[in-house]
Amino acid sequence: MSVAVAIPQSSPGQVHSRLANREPAWVRWTLISLALVFLTGFLVLPLAVVFSQAFSKGWSVYASALVESNALAAIRLTLLVAAISVPLNLVFGLSAAWAIAKFDFSGKSLLITLIDLPFSVSPVVSGLIYVLMFGLQGWFGGWLADHDIKIIFAVPGIVMATIFVTFPFVARELIPLMQAQGTDEEEAAIVLGASGWQTFWRVTLPNIKWGLLYGVILSNARAMGEFGAVSVVSGHIRGLTNTIPLHVEILYNEYNSAAAFAVASLLALLALVTLALKSFLEWRLHASITPSK
Amino acid sequence: MSIQIRYITKSFGNFQALKGINFDIAPGELVALLGPSGCGKTTLLRIIAGLEWPDSGQIIFHGVDATSRHVREREVGFVFQHYALFRHMTVFENIAFGLRVRPKATRPTEHEIKEKVLRLLKLVQLEWLSDRYPPQLSGGQRQRIALARALAVEPKVLLLDEPFGALDAKVRKDLRRWLRNLHDELHVTSVFVTHDQEEALEVADRIVVMNAGQVEQIGAPDEVYEHPATPFVYQFLGDVNLFHGRVDDGWAKIGEADIRLPEQEVDQSDSALFFVRPHEIEVNRSNGNGVKGIGAFVRDIRRYGAVVRLELERTDGDGFVEAVLSREEFKANTVRKGDEVILQPKRIKVFPQAAEPAPIDYVI
């Protein structure tokens, strides 16, 4: 009662197709150098400039620009905004992706379009939406003023604008992944007696964890770096409603470029860390998409 | 456990997938749901499992209505067509899953789980794979792990959706026999879905032939194969030649040929369908000795294992006929490509035809 096991063998045809795809050397080198020149000119050089400008007046100026009270307040606010908006978007993105990938319902494509909306709307407009709704002249402005609730030119407005802008990242990352994985494994778990909760924690979440983390990383980078939408609702009150990007702008407008670049280097650093994490996650994600068929 | 399926209907939008399915499955039986793709067999299986709800009708497990019972409480094992193994768990954890998710009160101890998983791995003869992950397994191995996982919760009913569909021919044959032996050992009531008639004939105790959301015939493999109840079953189970003609006084009139119908219930019919299996056709050289039959030219001869297949074109231009001879028969009658021959059906099945037959969209 033995069962023969087929061992897949690479076919010789693959070798030929690889050769056929190969371009002449000069084409390859032209393309590669073009890409390299572009990358250096538009990405690497600016990044280097940020750090060199930041340290242009020495380490002590750099450090003092970061520990200055307004800078610290901006850092604190940025972290707070990210700490609120990222988890909220994680929960929202996960539930939206779950609903879209695993169930059929009417209005599904409308929901997908709505999730993409923040990508297609200019951030300034997204900020203005909130001003129009919660600002003093806005729809709820009077009511909010009566109850002494401040949203615009205060932290809640900044959080709202940030949530709006970072809305799509988690959901967009998860929807294709969950669709590709299908519902077979969840069904198998339920037939085996698992509850909905157990199925989520033991089957669904482990299968999407790398994609989820990827979405969270991107969402976080955008939440910390967002300028346009936040700028409209913040009011630029130093030490109160300035996030890191807004603080950089103020310093720069005051011709305090060393300090501006010092604070900006934090964001650049965040970008580099995000990039490294992203590459790592992409590598893990690839492994989790490979179907078990 | 016995299963009674009572007047199950199910629609998806405008498409009626099941149109009143009604049959019983005896305890310990191995039943095949056989039919072309889209006939509703998988939907029926999923309804039995509780993964899908019927629009009307009942599923009765051991005399108790289980229609509204949640899949979790039905105590069924389900083996998915593409196995649906948990890709981030080892083989061991996959099999242990059903035991680990039990509520604390009924959950076995770690030691018991380990013992049980190892016993199941032994049963499916894959002990050495317990630390591997599903993507590292071959198709046949995954199938057997999926089966072990389903058996771990000691289901009262085992349901298999196209269990061998995604495997290559050799592995499929081995697994088929293996499943049959396993069933003889465990005696758990089992239902499997297949579109492969050979698989159904070889493995099942009983076959339920389905077409377009309806049951065409239910019976033991022999019965279904030897005495198909409808033209569909005849065409679907095995290769078959189809002739159009009429019946006159116990004689089949096919084109120019008259063929005596032995012990047929049909004496007279203006329009009839005749079915003849390729291996039930006698091929004789037409040497003018007055043998009556269907005239044909030999167009192609293919040796294929123990048999020889002849492709024949009717002399009256009314299509092609396939005949299968044993090598001995073939040697004895010395036909060659291009010869004109006379075809004599040894067994013929007549279905008198009221009007046009329902088009059969399945091509063998």
C-alpha cells in the first residue's frame, strides 16, 4: 500500500526561455545606469543633504535643536497621533479586508472604491473637509462651540485628518492577500470544531500577519510624515498643535535651516527604518502567499 | 451513522443548483456522488456538512433532523479538494488542530494529543513527516494529511470533495485503493464527490449519479454500469457509441442496417436512441456473406495496453463509431486501416425517444 510520490523536475525548456529573454549587454547596462543616475540624483543625494545640513553646525546644534521644548512637543504630538490613528486603522483595515475578501454582499465594490478615496483626494482637501465639518463656520461648529469641544486647531482634528489619510494602507495590503488565500482554511477550521474567534486567532491571523504588519508600517510612516491634511487642521500653534513635519516647515521659514534639517533628519531616519522593515516584510510576505496547493 | 437527504433544493441567484434531492445513506456505507461539473454534487456535499444551507429540505443524521445544526456540531470530517491544510502549521499541528480547539472540559491532555496524532500519522503512513510544513509535501501526502486531520476529531461522517482531483494518474490510483482499504478498516459513513466515473466505480459501495441538480440513478457500481436508467447515465458511465434510428417489430433500424434486438422491452418506436459500448461491438470483414450490421470503414487503429481501439467511419456518412477489441480478437479478424467492415452490436440498449433528447453537454 505504498504511494508513489512525484518529484517535480525542472524541465530543460526553462533554460532556453531564460536565454531567449536575455537582452544584449549594452541594453542592460544603459537601463541599469539610467536607473542608478536617477536614483542617486533624486533620492540618495537629497537624503545625504538632509543629514549633512543637519550636522553642518556641529553635533551640539543638532542635539539642541532636537531637545528644544517646541521640538520635543512636536515629537510627542506626532507619536501620540500615530499611536491613536495606526491602531484604529489596523482594526478598520482588518475588518474591511475580512468583509471584502471572505464574504459576498451588495455594495462591495462601492466599499472598495471608498477605501481608495483618500489616495485620490489631495491631502489639503482632506484637511478642508474636517474644517468644513467641525470648524467654527462648519456644520457642527456651532454645536461644538456650545459644548466647548475643540476639534479644529486641536489634537482631535489632527488625529482625524491623519486617520483619513492613512485609511487605505492596511485594507489595501490585506484584501488581495486574503482573496488569494481564500476561505478554505477557515472552513476547515470550523468543520474541525473551532469557534469563530479561534479560527481568527489560529488560522486567519497567522496567515496574514506579515501582510498586516506591512500595512501597519506603511500606515505608520504616513501618519508620522503627513503634512498637507494636518497643516490645514492644525493651526500651527507652537508647542501645542505642531507635528514634526509642521515644525520643520516653521523652522525652515525662519531661516533656521540647521535646526530644520536636524528635525527633518528624524523623519528621514524613520523613512530608512520603514524601508528596511518593508523589505524584510516583503520577503516574508512572499513566502506566505505561496499557496499550499 | 445513517444520513437521510430529504427533498433538498438550493439556488444561487437564478441558478437552481439542486432540484429536490432525496436519498438515504446507510451506516458505514461509502457513497460516491458522481456527475459532471456543475451538476450540484459539491453543493450537496457542502449542505450535508453544514457549510451551505439548503433553501428547503432536510438533512437527517441518525434519525435526528440536523438541518439547522451548525457545522461545528455536526461531527463531520470534511476533506477539501485542495486539502486546505493550515499552511503555517506543521503536519503534527494540522492534525492536532481539531483536538486543541476543543473547550477545556473535553480537550485531551498534551500527551493524549501526541499519542493520537502519531497514531493517525501511522494510519496514513506518513509518520516521518510530522515536522514538515504543508508546502513541503507532495499532493498525495497532503491529501493523506488532510484525511488524518479530518479523522482526528472522530467524525461520525466523512465527507470528501473530489479527494483525488488534483493528483496525477498514478498517485490517484494508489490513493483510491488506499482509501477503499481505509474505509473497510474504519467503517465510518463516507460520501465522496467525483466527476471521474472510474473512481466512483472502483471505490464506492453505491453510486449516486447526478445531472443538472437532479439524481439520475442510484445503485451499486455494477448495477449502474450494467443497467443505466437513463441515456445520461449511459453516456456518463464509460465510453459509449450513440446511434439514432427506429425500432420495428423488435428490429433496430439504424441507417441501412437491421439489427435483431434480443429480449428488448421495446417493440416499436419511430425514433429511438441506441447505446452500444465500444467493447460490445463485433467487427467483421464485409465479405459479402450477408451478415447484417452497420457498414463502416476502418479509419484508425491504436494499440493501447491490452486492447486495440478502432476508429470507424460509417459508410452512410452518419458519424464515427469506436470499437475496442482485445488483442486476440484483433489478431483473429485481421482488419486493416481502410478496410470496409460490418459492425454487429453484441449488446444494445434502446431508449425510445419522445422528442429531441436533452442535450448532453458532457464530452467523454
